[in-house]
Amino acid sequence: MDASNSNSTSFESIVPFSRIPITGYECDVITQLIREEGFSGNDTHLRKCRDWFEADLGCACALLTPSGTHSLEMAALLLDIRAGDEVIMPSYTFVSTANAFVLRGARIVFVDIRPDTMNIDETKIEAAITDRTRAIVVVHYAGVACEMDEIMALAQRRGIAVIEDAAQCVMASWRGRPLGTIGAVGAFSFHETKNFSSGGEGGLTIINDPALVDRSEIIREKGTDRSRFLSGKVDKYSWVDLGSSYLMNEISAAFLWVQIKARDEIQARRRAIHDVYRTELAPLVSAGRIEVQAHPEGTEHNAHMFYIKLGDLDERVAMSAWLKAHGIVASFHYVPLHSSMAGKRFGHFCGSDRYTTVESERLLRLPLFYNMTNAQQERVIAAVTEFWR
């Protein structure tokens, strides 16, 4: 294919960065749902999804939410984060990770990341702890686990809660334990860019501490004890606590249920694409042209993404432009939060920013999605390789 002229690249020939996973059965289940007029929360598919996650993850409670952002907000409410509290997290993450706690009045304390995984550097956390620290939020970037043994030991020793931002982590694990089930609370996302989607937006709050289950149900039900009413424990329900409308709708749950049933097929395809990238780009790694993501011992990733690292920001910009000219959409990722206007207002960086900024400027994510064809991937690999010639 001659794609040297970007102006001549048709829309149909573009390799997108991501597309929502489609199994082919989503329309059938949603059409049936419309015919049955079963749209209210806590209906058939919502219950099926919840039951499956609780059984598969072995957690105390799994609550489906409208988005991963809502799940993080639930976690902040559930742990009773208040004004004046401090919450430790990496700066290299999505804004929702910080916003959920800033909304409760907390101040964010950012710490540096590890260059190999782009995850929070577990050795930098303790220096950031003060008498105001209420929580540590870990972000398992690209579905690769943080060093959870060391982090959990530190948190237990200092009496601090751990929240897992597991937005990218469905079917990923740390030393055999599913991500999202290790800290007190885990938050997943089913956004259209994730391995499994609920139709565009969606989330899941994982409650791992049984003592938090009852309150999590109340928070999700707008601060009422409606769930106790539905289970027959009370004869009416009323407003008993803080909360909001954190309930996923039934259409989204139906879409997600189809994806869950096809989970093995979806994961197998994503892993195959991931492995081909790693194999075919290995010569560039050996030549020192690029770096690829690391998978340290103990981590079981879920092929959520495949990224490469270029030499510096200028080289990444050049590679991105090169791929665009060849009809390929590649994407950088987070701009570190501590460098943003709101990040400076609501938080501060503890220690030195040795890796967060410089590593974020080198990273470029290549297209990877369930319905990606072999031909599309071959185009990406050929274009990346040709850049160096």
C-alpha cells in the first residue's frame, strides 16, 4: 500500500487506535431487552454480571456503575475521605483518579513512577506519608500490576487504606490474585477502549472488605437503604447516608453480559495481537531503537495495550506523524497531573520527578483492539519498522 500522501488516505483505509469490541450478539440481546421493556436497574443482566464478577473475583461485593469514574467516587465516599485528608497516587494517571478524592476535599500527593511499568514506585510511597494520609491509590497501568505485596505491607503497617484503580485490569492478576481484589476497594472501567465494554461507558466497584458491603449498597442507591427494602429486611426505605445514583442501566449491563460470555475469545485475540507486536518489533528493541512494556515476575497482564517508548518527545512526535501519514492512528497517553493547572491547585509532588514526565513524553500506544485484522496489524508493524530506515 502506498500511503505516503496522508491526504489521499481514505477513511476506510485508516487503522484506528481502538474500536469497541463487538462479538456480533449485542444487537440481539438489546433488541430482546427492548421488546421485554426491562430497563430498570437490578434487572436480569445486571444481576447476571454482578453474580459472575463476585464468583470469578471472589470478592465480597461487586457493584456495576455508570463509569469507572463513578466507581472511584464511590470508593472515596465509602472510605469517608474528607477535607484536609491526603491521598497518595501517581501523577501518571487519568484525571478521574484524582478528581474522585478532590471532590471530597482531599489534597493529592503525587509520587514518582517506575520506568519499567509506568506504575507507582512502591519505594517512594512511605516518604510521602504524613499524619493526614488516609489512602494510597495504585493504578495498574496497561493491566500490569503494581508491586502489591510491598504496598499492602506498608499500608497495613501504617494503618492506611489501599484503593486499586483497576480501570484497565479485567482478567489481569498479581501473583495469582485478580487485580482490584487486593486493596480495600477496586474500581474497573468498561469504557469503549477497554478489553470489555458495556456499550461506551460503564464501571464496576469491587468491595473486598465485608465490613464495607452494607454501606456500599447505600451509597450506590443515592444514600438510601433501598437494597435492604428489596431484600425484605425493612418494610420501607429512606435516606440514611451520603450517596448518589451509581447504578448501571440494564441496557449497558446486557451489552456487558454478552462480552463476559465471550471473554475467552476476546482475550485470546487481544493476547495474540499483543504477542505478534512483541515478536515482530523485537529487532527494533534489540537495536536500541525502541523499548516495549515490561511484565515483571508476578504480573499476569491482560493485553490491554501495547506501547513503545521512543528516545524522547521529539522522536515520539515524529513517529506519531509518520504513522498518521500512513493512515495509522497511534496515541500518547496521560499528561502528568501534577503539571496541570488543577494538579498544582489540588495537590503537590513529593520528592523528585525523575521518571514521570520524561517517560510519559516517550510513550506511544499502538492500535490494539479485539476486531483488529491481521492485515491492519501488519500495516502498523511495517510502518513502525520503516520509520527507522
